[in-house]
Amino acid sequence: MLEVNGINAGYGRIQVLWDMSVNVGEGEFVALVGANGAGKTTLLKTISGVMRPTSGSITFLGKRIEHANPNQIVNMGLSHIPESRRLFTDMSIRENLEMGAYPGRSWKIRRATMKWVFGLFPRLEERAGQLARTLSGGEQQMLAMGRGLMSRPKLVMVDEPSNGLAPLVVTEVFQILKSLHNEGITILLVEQNVRQTLAVADRAYVIENGHLALEGACRMLAASDHVRKAYLGL
């Protein structure tokens, strides 16, 4: 479904990603793990069109997208749920969700999609008229995820959903991700919580200093001495 081949990218003269290659098959739950600053978020921004790679190719559903605009990429069925939520804080929950359904094909079915999202996040339905800035951190993360699902994506990229949340809320977020995957949604997850990520994902890539260090099935990586020492504290 998604193929990233030999991507180099960065900010001005500062290169962040070096010859990065990853792929995600239809129906997979794939994770990108690594320390803060490793280049995980930069990779997602490059895939979603927010940043342009200096070289390399990105193919989604058989079409090259490395030079496409973000709105074109969303319309193709790829949704990016960013780090730090990036909500419209002075808009209501319902309005934030509607903003996620702006692509033409999604707008026509926004009411049915919103009903589905409210089924995933019942607390959002209870507070549908409430301003986003008045929500707790966990509720804001649920709203960010719900907004990202309103475009009915074929593949959803989620960046650091557990960041700044209490442990119980983190567990709930991971359960939601697992349930989305069980519904057939393809997921590419960026996360620093390596232990819980390896417990729910199918495969993972370990990124270190902008380079691909390891890749493989999560069970295999969880047993790796390098991963255990560097990321699991074992």
C-alpha cells in the first residue's frame, strides 16, 4: 500500500533522514520506533506532503506522491494524525470532526462517519458541543484521532499518540488503535513507548539518528538484545 524508497530529507541544510526505506502492506499495523529526534516525525511529514524529500520516492496505492500536495494525498486516502494533536481549540468537538471530513467524497458521508467515530469514542459524543480547549489531554487525543478518521482513510499515520498522557489513558489509546486495526484499517504508528508498541503492531522499524537500524516482526525485535538494552531497559 505504501512504499518509501531511499528517502533523504531535512530542514534546510540540516539533513534528518538518510536513505530511508519502509513499506506498509494493506491491513498491516506497522510501527516506527526510536528515541526522540531520531527522524520519525520527519518521515511522516515527508510521506504526507508537509515536507519535500531531497531525493527518493514515495508510492501510495501504486501512485508516486513525493511531489503531491497534502490535500491531494488526503484525497487519495492517506490520513496523518500529527503529534501534539493540533486541534482547532476554539471550535467544538463536532466542528473539529467536520473539518476532518473536508475531502469531497468524505463530506457527503460525514454524518454516517461521525456516528462511527462517536461509536469508537463515546466520550466525544457526550461532549459534542464542547470546545476542544476544555477537554482533558486524553479526550483531546481521542478527538485528534477521530478527526483523522473522518476522511475515511485507507491508511492512517499516527504520531506519538501517548505523548503526555497518564498511563491509564495510554493503555486506552493503544486499545483503540488495536480495535481500528481489527476493523481492517491499515496503520503506521510513530511511538516512543516501545514496549506497548511492540505488543500491538505486526512489524516495526527502528530508526536511529535518521538511519534505519533494524526492522522485522515485533516479536523478533522485542527479543533483540539491542532493542532490549536501548529501548526496554532490560
